[in-house]
Amino acid sequence: MLKLEDLCFSLGKALVIDHLNWTPDPGKVHGLVGMNGSGKTTLFNLLSGMLVPQSGSVIFNDQPLKPDKCAMMETTPFFYPMISGKEYLEIFRLKNPGFDIATWNGLFHLPLSEVVDNYSTGMQKRLALLGLIATGRLLLILDEPFNGLDFEAVRMVQQIIPALAAKGKTILLSSHIPESLTSVCHTISFIRDGKIDFTLQKDEFVKLPELIDAESKIPADILQNMN
């Protein structure tokens, strides 16, 4: 189980993550939505070890979370120059030799012999997701995984993510488009000003558009005074 208690992180004088508490259930897919600057990516960077919390705790399976227990796919994945898709995946297979590259690529349909520099944005996203799976870790974090994907790739990802959760993995993913999360998530949480504002269960997702509209609505007096 993943448990975040009173998590805080500041950038300069700005408190980006403000005594955040969150306990996503294991073996499920948890969506995180929020406006730009709400703390989504910062929170994920804290969990992945890219940033260090200034206070609070992150516990995973009754132990402080260590970077080697989770894997994260960033919004814009990083690849070494002139590396092929197969070479990229072989890096992860060093610690997870049971990962079958050929079998998995039967789903992803990537030209693994080609240099990643020549991949389209969508192909690079699919390769990064395949690399995430190749780690074999129990906590997977995906920051805006649907960005840059075509319709077919989105549908594929929406099928693969729940299948990974069914194997016991805890999956956290964010999106600027809440509708992209409803078909894949068990819960969706809204982060605002560095705190979890509310969490919806699957049978409550029908409330999401109204709640999002309430958060982002422009005050009527501002609209009336526009020239």
C-alpha cells in the first residue's frame, strides 16, 4: 500500500505540495487531475525520487518508498541520442531478465531496430511505456501518458493499464483531460494548491465534469466587464 502523510515541498517561498495526504489502494489505477501549477508533476517527482520531500512521509508496503521500488514515465520521455528501441529496452531487462521484449512488442508494434531519434512523438511515448512495464516494479507512475498518442494507441494503453493493475501493480496517472481517465481508473483525485481536494470512486465519475467546471469557472463579473 502507498501512503502519503503530511507531504510538503517548496520552491523558493512557494509551497507547491502543502501537507498532502493520500492513500491510493494497491492493485488499482488512480487518476490525478488538476489545473496547471496545482502540483501534479511535482508530486510525481517526489514519489519517483527526482525530488526529495522537505517534510512528511511516503510509505510503500510498510517501508519508506525508495526510488528502486517505483518507475515513472515523464510527460516528455528522455532517450539517449542514437539509441535503438531494442537497446533502450535491454537497459531495463538487465534487472528484469524475465521481460520478453518480442512478446510485448507484439502489442506495441514498434520498429525496435530503428534509432529512437527517428520515432514520432507517439512512438516514443509507446516505447517509454514499454520501458516502464519492463522494469517490473510494483508502483508505476505515468505523467500525461495520453499526450501525443493517436486514437489507436490511446485505446491500447487504456486496455494495458488495468491489466497491469490486475497483476497487483499500483498505478498513478495524470491527465489534463479528465475524460481520458474515466475508462481506465478506479479512482480519480483532484489536486488543488498542493493538496488532494477530493477523490471520486468509479461510480461517482459522473460528477467529475460538474466538479471540474466549478473549479475552473471564470467569475461572471469578470466576463461581464470584458471589453
